[in-house]
Amino acid sequence: MIWKKNSERINKAVTRLLQAGHISEPPVPVEQLAELCGVQIRYVPYEGQLASLLLWEDGHTVIGVNRLHSLTRQRFAIAHELGHLELHHHTGSHIDRHFSLPLHPLPALSPVESLECEASTFAAELLVPTPFLEHDLKGLKMPVDYDDNAATLALAGRYQVSSQLMSFRLVSMYFCSER
């Protein structure tokens, strides 16, 4: 029940943001959506594992992204920080060194881990919106097969996300859908 309530809240926030940006097909332009939210994005070569950060500077919201990471990870980082902004309304600063994998149902997590999983779920849904993916899956000439990465890689390319994220979305969409 808690997962369903959180999932609905996340889906509503994603839908609201996509509608505000008039986004109707992939790839979702996360930089444009950040700008729409009044967020400045800065690409900085952070050393070590720092992936991204969210902070407020001189009255402006800033997302710092590690420019040394792959483009797909940078896009996920922006979407993840937008998730914190849209869902958690952070103030001060927030730093992410890694992104927690949202599991269903969520195991017993600390409050911080729970917020991280929500932001990651938001990011996954924003970058690969369920309605967009459902539409694309209906258009495939063959079903997505567990042993053949061709469809997964093609979809990942279309959405400009990693193949891991696309695999996660495909599996979570199947297992988390109401049957």
C-alpha cells in the first residue's frame, strides 16, 4: 500500500512535469525541464564518485553534474536531482555519490535511503515514461526477449538511457503493473 501511494505520487509529479514541458515522445529533454523548473545546470569534472549535487546559490537552484560521467549517467543525475526537487523540496545542499536502485516492494529502508529510492524511481519514470514505453513496445515487430539485447539496446538508444536503466524499466513495468 505504501509503495502504491508513493508510486502514484511519483507518477503524478512526472506527468505534471512532462505536461508543463509539452513532452510527448522520447528522448525526454531533462535539461529543458530543469530550466523550466528554474534550475541552472553546471557540468563540473568532479573527482571520485560524486555523481551530482543539488544546492541553492544566490537564490537560484543549481544541479551540479559530474561531466566525467557518461551522457546517460549525466541525464539520470539531472532527473534524479529533479526528483528530489519535485518530491522532497530540499533546501540547503544535497550530494549524491551513487543512485539507489528502487526495489519493489521496498525493503525496510532508512528515511534517507527511502528518499534516494524515490528520487531514483522519479528519474527512471521521467526518462522512460510508462506511457511512452508502452506505446513503443506495442510498435515492436517482436517481443523483448530475455536472451536478446537488441530490442533493449534499441529502446535505450531511443530514450538516451543506459541499457541497465532500460532493462530495469522493462522488468519493473511488467512486475509492477496491475494484473
